[in-house]
Amino acid sequence: SEKWERLTTGCPKLDMVLQGGIPKRGITELTAESGSGKTQFGLQLTITVQLPKTEGGFNGGAVYICTEEKFPSTRLHQLFETFPLVAKRKGKTVDLGKNILIQHISDVDGLKNCIEITLPRVIKAQKDEGKKAIRLVVIDSITAVFRGEYGQSGDIKTRAQHIRSIGYNLHKLSQKHDVAILCINQVNSTMNNRLVPALGLAWSNLVTTRLQITRVPPNRYFRVIFAPDLPTTNVCPYSITKSGVTG
Ligand code: ATP
Ligand code: MG
């Protein structure tokens, strides 16, 4: 079978764990506890996706779907300055920001609308205007939209229907428009040093590649939990620096 195209993380050790980076197929999920660098990882990929293919990128742009009130633009700009791969090319400073489109959403309807209507429209507009094609969509976080009305006490059946619909449409988007999808998820609980991602089976059944940052004090590890094309023994210690998440 044909090898899936992969997007470099910008870090050789993480790329080794992922055999090149995150796949441009299906849904890739990253789960970790708060403050572990999930957002940092997502931001980093919005930069590496802009790299030429010869350097592990997709020569494309990114859409960052943000559930926080404020998009972490300071952190993104820190990455622009310190990320060694792309900040400057051929002596010229590149405007990395113009290929990162930010969408704010706060609930299930907002996310569904974004995936089904806004994203296809944005992808087409980029094409029509001769801009870099969108090759990455980050959702930070998929968990946050299911708080509130679909929280713990919400209607579980309706919630599962929404989860399936969102997952289905993300797979469709990935296939139809040739984009990588990264969904950031939060932690429900911890079992034997393994994190249990939020949203249960309804969601995990839709995830193609599940990644985690787990903690075995004093170290933290970046690992593959499941993936159709990667061994789950793949793991490396990682840290967060000014240049992002690195091994
Ligand atoms: P949450 O679930 O709360 O959203 P998260 O997993 O998204 O958390 P991040 O916000 O990506 O976590 O990571 C925050 C961590 O990154 C903090 O520990 C912070 O100290 C570290 N960090 C952020 N910017 C830098 C930087 N420029 N240099 C070093 N570390 C940084
Ligand atoms: Mg975050």
C-alpha cells in the first residue's frame, strides 16, 4: 500500500516516533494534560506545513480552529522568531502569519458550521485567490466544544450523534481537500500512567492516529497510542523550549 504523506513536526526525534510526522490522512489526535504543550504542538505545525515538500512540509497554509477566547498569538510569534526552519528563507523574512487562518468557535453548532460550511469555503477562496492551499486543520480543542450543554449531565445520545457527525465530516474534509487534521483533546482520567482521552468511545472510534504526551515523573514522553501504520512502541522523551515542542 502507498505510504501516507506526512507533515514534519520540525523536531527530528518526534519525527522518528511518527516516521516523518503527522499523516495527511484521517484524524490525528493529541491528548495530554493541561500545560503539556498541546497548543504549542498545534501552533508549530501551522508553521512546518508551510515548508516545501523537500523539507517535510506540504507547501501549504493552515486553519487553526480556536475554542479559547483569545488565540495565542504571542506564542505563535515567538515560534516565528525562534523556529529555525522557516523564519527566514534565502535571507528574506517570510510573513508566516498570512498562511495561518484563525477561526473562533465556542460550541458544537459553531464547530459543525465551521467544518461543513466555512472550511470548504475558505479552502476554495484560497485557491481562487492563488494563495497557498490549506493543507492542515488544527482544532484546539475538540473537548471544549462538548462542555456546556453536552457536558457530563447532557444528553449522551445526542452528544454521541454530534461527535460522529463531526468526525465523519472531518474525514470527508481530509479526503476531499487533501488536508491533515489535528484534533487536540483533553484528559478524562489517568490509568496506569496512561491518559484516558475525553469524549469516550464515540470519539476514539473516529480517530485514525492517537498520540499522547504522558508523564512519568520527572520525565515526559511523546508516544503513539494507536495508528494503522506505526508501531505503538514508538516513544521519545520531549521538552518544550522557545522553539516549540522538541524531543
Ligand atoms: P491546556 O490544556 O491548558 O491548553 P496545553 O497542553 O495546550 O495546555 P501549552 O499551552 O501548549 O499546553 O503549553 C504550555 C507550556 O509551554 C507551559 O508549560 C509553558 O511554560 C511552556 N511554554 C510556552 N511558551 C514557551 C516558551 N517560549 N519557552 C518555553 N516554554 C514555553
Ligand atoms: Mg492549549
